Amino acid sequence: METAHHTGDVASQTDRVTSVDLCSLAPGTEVVVLTRHSHYRFVMLDEKGCRALVQGGRYFPHQTIARIEGSTLGESAVRTGRIDLGLPLELSFKGDRIVTTRVQSISVDESVP
């Protein structure tokens, strides 16, 4: 299994992104995440990698500003500021905690204006 990690460079189509450090992404970067049951599109809004325009899944049918907390290891353990292949992703929106199903693929496009 390929274990390429996103390091700030745009991954080629043959690279398999297994982990993304959201703090390393510039505002405007687009991250597409496929989970077991949903498809999410995130456009990063700040350099801290927390706030993003989110669209996808049943909670975000339209673009909505939410906070990406990170990959969750279960209970209250969260890998803050990261999206990891194989782990659920935790988001916060209006005080609610939203946990996705396990991430099955991640793609990053830093060329989005």
C-alpha cells in the first residue's frame, strides 16, 4: 500500500494521500474527502486550518462555514488539525459535533484560486 503524505506539494494523480495536515494548507485550498457514506468538499478559509466552507453529507447540503476538528480515534481522542485515511472526521457546526464515517480517500487541490 502506498503511504504518501501531503507535505504542501500538490499530489499527482497517482499519489495516494493518506494524511493531510490542515495547518499546512493555504486559504483557498480545496480538499475532497470521500467517506464510506458521503462525499465532502472543503475550501480552507484560514491559515490555521480550522475553518472551512463545507459541502456534503446530510448535514451540509449547501456550502456552510464549519470547523474541522480533525480525525477522531474514538470517544474524545482527536488528531487535531488532521484528516487521516481510515479514520472518521470530526466537524463542529453551531455547537454541534458531527462525526463522519471512516475516510476512504482524500484529494488536495492547492491550485483553486
